[in-house]
Amino acid sequence: MQDFLAYTVLGLCLGSVYAIAATGLVVTYSTSGVFNIAHGAVATMSALFYWQLRFDWHAPAPIAIFLTVCVFAPLLGLVLEVVVMRGLRGTSEVTRLVTPVAVLLGINGAATWIWFRSSNRALVPKKFFGESNVKVLGQAVYYHQIIGVLLSIVIAGALYVLLYRTRLGVTMRATVDDRSLLMLNGGRPDRVSMASWAIGASLAGLAGVLLSPQLGALQVFALTLLVFDAYPAAVAGRLRSVPLTYVGAMVLGLSKLYFDWISDAGQRWLVLRNLRNAIPALLLFGALLLLPQDRLRGAIVTRTRERFRVPTMREAVLWGGVLVAAMAMLQSIMSGSAVISLANGVALSLMALSLVLLTGYAGEINLAVFTFAGVAVIAAWQFDVGPTGLATQKSLSVGAVLLAMCVCSLVGGLIALPALRLRGLYLGLATFAFGIIVYQLVILQTQPLHFNIFGGKFTVNLFTNGSLTVPRPHWFGINFAGQRAFLMLMTVLFAVLGIGIIAIRRSAYGRMIVAMKDSPAACATLGLNLTRLKLGVFMVSSAIAGLAGLMWAAERRTLPNNADFDGFQSLLLFMIAVVGGIGYVSGAFIAGIFLSVLSVVMPDVFDKLGSDYPSLHWLFVTVLGNFSHYVGPALVGIGLGKNPSGIAQQIMDGFRPLKKAPGATAIWVAAIVVLWAATWRGAVSNWHFSLISVGSLFIVPRIIMSVFEDRFAEEERAVAGEDLDLIGIDRAFRSSDRQVLDTALGLPAGPSGGVE
Amino acid sequence: MTLLECRNVGMKFGGAAALTAVSISAEAGVITGLIGPNGAGKTTMFNCITGLLEPTSGEVMLDGADITKLAPFRRARLGVARTFQRLELFTSLSVRDNIRVAGEIRSRWSKDKGKSDTQAEAEHIIELLGLSGLADRDVAEIPTGMARRVEMGRALMTRPRILLLDEPASGQDEQETEEFGELLLHVRDEGTAILLVEHDVSLVMKVCSFIQVLDFGCLIASGSPAEIQTNPAVLEAYLGEDHSA
Ligand SMILES: Nc1ncnc2c1ncn2[C@@H]1O[C@H](COP(=O)(O)OP(=O)(O)OP(=O)(O)O)[C@@H](O)[C@H]1O
Ligand SMILES: [Mg+2]
């Protein structure tokens, strides 16, 4: 009984801090409709800022806390709102989900860069009032914890009054429902939105400062994950209700502490050692499933800005061939280390490919792609394990690959089944939670599991020794163990899968899944069983993810269990896939290469430049290299609001002029092939080859544009002369429109003739 | 024969009642009108019939069978199709594919699978609806009036027994509406019953053989076009109290 009370007290203390973090999320969501996944990162950044002031520069605690919670964090929130979140209006749910992910990774990257770049010093925050404590119901409670409890009560009360009892609060809640209506009524949505982001960030900062002593020494992603633990509370409040969120936070805190109690602080059942860390994810998953069911949704945003074109089969096959040929040519002139970066990129591209089908076409979300890679590796490992397992096998057998794909497909179906009625953000959170659960309970598990089923004994080997070694295939009489051969295998696989996915998109099945994305309600009224269709898409895409994951693991050869599965890699990949162009197979390719280039190649390039020009070392290495490594990928994600259809689309638009000048294009391609041949023979260095060929990508379309100006001018005129009615009104009114209108109305032409 | 019958359907959003014990019906082989001022509850009624909303009380019967609790897709398979007042087109697809995919969905569930040639049927419907010139356009860029026809074509591809049209003529000009009226009669003659919600009163009067009027979620009148035109309750609902004074 005494224990029970003690753990209850501690649970409520923990719950209070969660409540502060979670109500912050509720404030931003209920006013802007954006679920700020970056909340945890804002908390982390603020905790580090506080540490800097308080423990590195020895500022007095009240000043440090004031500067952190009332100045730094709100400013960060304001900047986010003004610079990033505003651009998200009228974009799809996916974009509104991904942009905060980019912000999260960007802030964490910046924090790592600022505080953890080189020195290995431990940043240790202390509690307020150190170890001073009082006894509550027999349990020693630190002043620090009491402060947390008091603040959480004050904050929850204040927010309740603010949101439900004041005019500003009502306006704030109205903003998310209908901006334009609010504007008509004289509200100022921009200001309201800014205020809510500032408040939300400030609460994140406070929660970060209060939570950070739990960690001992500060670590960026660990602290962010600690704040993530509060997210289920916000979901329990349906992201809108402050009181429910508060209750949810208490349930969270108590469950963690009660688990400590009954498990003897994790000593009792070793297999469940990591269950404590999975509790928030389990609760999140549970809360999502128990949420009142939304009715079938129609198109929420009638016109999103994303629009994807579908290539014809001929184009798909052609470009698949071009990809394989270009890769074969490229790898033959590349250095060994460059081939490794490229192979890493192609492996990631393969993983991103599963998202094209699932997210780009079907509009469903999977934030746990790497979890499927982990599951695939474990499944393949079971295949002909023998006494020593897969590692001693010389080749990855086809049977192992098929088993991995089947298992992944089943697992995909299993998470999809309960999650089927969830959409968008909620589905994203559910898959993310699923990823964390698998990570904590399966992937971090090192002991083999023994089962007795139907009298037979089964052993499932997980990541024994904390890592698994995956051999490369030896198929069709070709040994793909070598880096170059394996790169080509993956490229061919990508081309084949890509063509397959485009074939799906062009089939009746593909039209159905796209229709399901565009309007579930309309599909249902046409007699489509959405549940079955969704389940199927999830299973197919999970199988692809499994295959891709296995290739990715084989590319790595040895895979540790603690590096890539904690959820952040999956978030990063999802984000980059959207940036690349989630509706395009080419987008997936760009995404993988891009990720590899930004986080590995660019820093290498800057390193080389830095050592070539020592006097500029600080610029190349300290600034540019670190920048592209830590915040580069995030930055492109943040830019998504401006161009939600992704890079692939931009590139295609950029190269459109080439179509009009086939002769010039052929000459250009021929020139590059000649240059390649010269490089291959050793006449040109591959450094110059890449400089010239990459440079020409940017320059040649421009040149063609200006040389053949007349051809493009015609096109513009054709657009201007279009029937206004047919254009619809999804763009700004242009002066040329007025001329069209004038002509149509029979008014005299010219600037003075228009109707005012 | 009564094909569709709603008995005492009530629908509440929170505390506000959008429908109060409304009983309406639609006969096979005719066009039935459902009219009423803005906010009367017409769209809500459609949502209850197609299953996008579950009514808080009352029953929806199709051909004598109770379908109140069925999932939307099951009702569609029984022959209920609709268009949406707020367009629900598949914006990633072209006009042609919007119509075609409906046939493809149908061939997944219909019993005469395989026998039908969806593509030819889609072309026929495109022709019928006068969309041939627009067939390859993105649906996002065609005018609203035409978009409503696409929705209707999509619904027709399921070969419904009853077609619910929610303000299909809005966005079409006078001449287009004229043609559209002919089209409705044609569809009716092919054997599809229609329940028509429409603000264009002259169109309703022209094509409907029976009209029901909603106001503030209650059925206030029903009868032939001639009766409705002179019904004082209807005039009052449409023209306000000034008229009755
Ligand atoms: N999802 C909803 N939540 C709350 N209220 C709703 C909802 N849908 C409709 N209503 C309300 O129910 C009432 C009936 O709306 P409905 O859209 O059915 O009217 P309508 O007859 O179709 O009007 P209109 O001619 O303008 O289309 C309105 O007062 C509307 O505000
Ligand atoms: Mg309506």
C-alpha cells in the first residue's frame, strides 16, 4: 500500500510535466490545424538553451528560466509560424504532416551542431533547488517536481479559461475551422495564429526544462523522444480538449510509474525490459484506436496545390532503361567511395519507392518504413538459420527474400487493420507508434524467443549480439557481393519495381486507389469497399518495403539494432520522399540520392575543399559542411510549403523546353556521352566530368530556352488566349485575363477600355 | 411502386435538429423533386439515404428492405447512387477516368462481372452527357456545371436503380440546363428513378411528377407540381412572412 501511494505520487508528478507539454500541442493544433511534431524539438532546443545560460554561463535560475520560457521559446515559435507554417495553407494533409517533421529534424540538427559537434563533454542539467525535497504520503518529492505540478495546474487552468472563456480564445479556436469566415467577421487570423504558436512553443520550452534532469546528461534525440512521450495525452484530448489532455497526461505518468512498481523497476521480466519505454507508444496506439470514429470524409480541401502527372508505360520503360544505362556508365568512372555513397542512396530510393504507392497514390501514411526493414531482416534471418544463422550463408537466398516479403506484408496488414479507419495525421501517428513499439519490444530484444506450439519447439532469433549480418545475393549465376555489382542489382531492381508501380497506377486498381485518396466518400457511394482496398495497398507496399529493406541491409552488410529503427530515420525518409515528389517514381529515386548526397557527399566535398584551401577551412568545413550535414535535409523539407509537388515535378518542368528542341537535346546528350568516354579512358578526371555534366543540367535548358525563344512564346500566347471559363478560378487574376474578358464582352481593347 | 422510402428520419448535429421526423419517398420510373430553401436539410437527407450519416432516428427502406444500418458501399451495391452538392470529384484523374473508374469499381462487385465492357460504357456515358470535348481534361480545370455532369456520369456508371442528384444544374447556363432537363427525362426513360434536389424551380416543375418540400428540417408539403406551385405553406417558406400577410 505504501509503495502504491509512493508510486502514485511520482506518477502524478511525471504526468504534470507531460500535461504541460501536451497542452502546448493542443494550443497550436486547435488554432492552426497543424500537429506540431516539432514540439519535442522546440523543447529540446529550449532545454539546451537553458542549460547554456544556467550551467555554462552561470546565470541565476530565475533569469535563465525567464529568458528561456518567455523569450527564447516563444520567439522560436513565432519564427516557425511566420517562416514555415503559414505556407501550409491549402496544402494536403501529407504536406502538413511532413513540414513539421522537417522542422523537427532541422532544429535537432542545429542543436547537435551547436552543442554536440565535437567536444565530448557531458551537459548535465540540475533540478531546481537541487535535491531539496519534502515527504508527501511517505514519498520524497523534489521541489523540482512540486514546481512542475503547480505550474501544470496553473497552466491548464489558464488555458482553459483562455480558450473557452475569452473572446481571443474563441477566435483562436475558430481559426482552424474557417479562416475566411473569421476574417469576414473582423478577426485577425494571422495574429491569433502567431500568438498560439508562441504560447505552444513556450510551453514546450518549459516542459523541456522540467524534463531534462531525468536524462542525467542531455542528448538531443533522447530528450526529443522524452517529450514525444507526452503526445498520447494530446491525442487522448483529440488534440482539442484541454481537460481531457490533462487526464491523459496523468494516465500516462501513472502507467509508467505503476509499471515500475509491478516490475520491480524492470528487474522482474527481462523479456519485457523495454516495455516501459514502449508504454507511451502503446497508449498512443490505443488512444488512436479508441477515438470516436470519424464519418467518411469528403475532400477537406477542395483544391490542394499538389498535382501529379502519370507517365505512359512507354515513357516508364524508356526512363527505366535510361536509368540503368546511366548508372552503368557512371559507376564505371566513379571511385570506390563514391560508389558506396551512391549505393547507399539507391538503397534508400528503393525504400522510398514503397511510399510512392502507399502515400503518393493511395494517400495513406506509413511513418515506420525502417521498421519494415528491421522486420524483413529478422524474417530473412529465420530462413535456413541452422546453428549459426544467415551470417554464415554465402548468399541471400531467394527463399529468404520471399519469406521476408510475406512477413512484412502480413505485418503491414496487421497494423493496417486496426488503423484502417484512421487517416492522415492520425494514421501517421499510429504507424509511428507502431514503429516505436516494434523497436522497443522486438528489435532491441537480443535474446532468442522460444515457443512451444503444437508440441513443436520454435526459436525466433532476433538481433542476437545487437546486430545482424546480411549477405548479398548470388543470383542468376552472378555474384552481387561486390559493391559495383550490387549497385547495379539495386538499380535494376528499382527500375523494375518502378515500372511495376507505374503499371499499377495505370491499371483499374491504380485508378481506384487514387480515387480513394481523392474522395473516400464518393468511392463509398460508388460501392467500393474501402477497407479491403486499403488493406491490399498496405500489404503490397509493405512487401515492397520489406524487399527494399533487405537490400538496404545487405548494402550495409552489418546492421546494428540501435541506429536506424528509433523512428527518426523513418520520419526523415518519409519527409525526403515527399520533398522528392511522393507521387512520382522518379521522386523516390531523387529522394534516396538526395538524402545520401546531402548527408554524406556534400560534407565530403566540403571536407576536400577545406583541406585543399586551408585558409578557408572554417568556411567550407565548419559552416557549409556542417550545415549541409545537420540542417540541409531539413531545410529542403521546410521549403515544401512553397512547392508541394516536390523536386521531381520541378525538374520535369525545368526540362520541358528540351522537348521542343529535340535536335539540340540530342547533341547535348551525345556530348555528355563523349565526355564520359573520355573520362573512362582517363583523358578527363571524373571530378571535371561531374562538374561539367552537373553544371550543364542547369545551364543547357536555359540556353535552349533563349535560343528557341520563338517556340516558347507561341505556347505562352496559346495559354493567354484560353477560354477563361475553362481555366476555372484557381489562380490569381492576371491582366491578360482582363483582356480575354474584355474581348468576350465585346468591349474595346486596350488598357483604358476595361470595366472598372 | 415505391422504390425508396424514408420513414420519420431525424438527424441531430449536437443539439441542433437538421431533420425532424421527415417521411419522403420516391417511386420507381419517375423523377421526384425534393426542394426547400437553403439549410432546409436536403443534403442531410441525401447523406442519411446514402449512409454517409447515420440518422438519429427513423428508417430508410429500399424496395421494402431496411437499409438504415448498412455501410455506404453496400447501399451503393443495392442500387443507390448520388452526386454531391460540394463536388467530390477524383481530382487526380481526367474526366474520362473519373467516369471509367466508377465502372471499374462496379465491375468489382456487380454480379454480371466480365460481361460488361466498362470502357465502351464510359464512352457512351461521356457522349450522352455531352462531355466528349472535355474527356481528356483534368477535372480540376473544367467549369462547375460540367463537373456536375461528370459526377452524374460517374453515378450512372454504377447502373443505379435510384439516382440522387444534389443541385445538378447549378453552374450550368440556361441553355445547358434546358439540355440537362432532356437528359434527366432520358435517364428516367431508361429505367432509373431520380430524386432531384434543385433550386432551379422551373427545371423541377418541368421534369418532376411529384414534389416534396422541406423547410427547417420538416416536410411541409408534397404533391404534383401544380399543387406545389399554389401551396401557401410553400410560398411562405420561399418568400417569407411578407407574402402571407
Ligand atoms: N456536419 C454538420 N454539422 C453541423 N450542422 C450541419 C452539418 N451538416 C449540415 N448541418 C446543418 O443542418 C442544416 C441542414 O443543412 P443541409 O446542408 O442539409 O441543407 P440544404 O437543404 O442542403 O441547404 P442548401 O440548399 O443550402 O444546400 C443546416 O442548418 C446546416 O447548418
Ligand atoms: Mg444542400
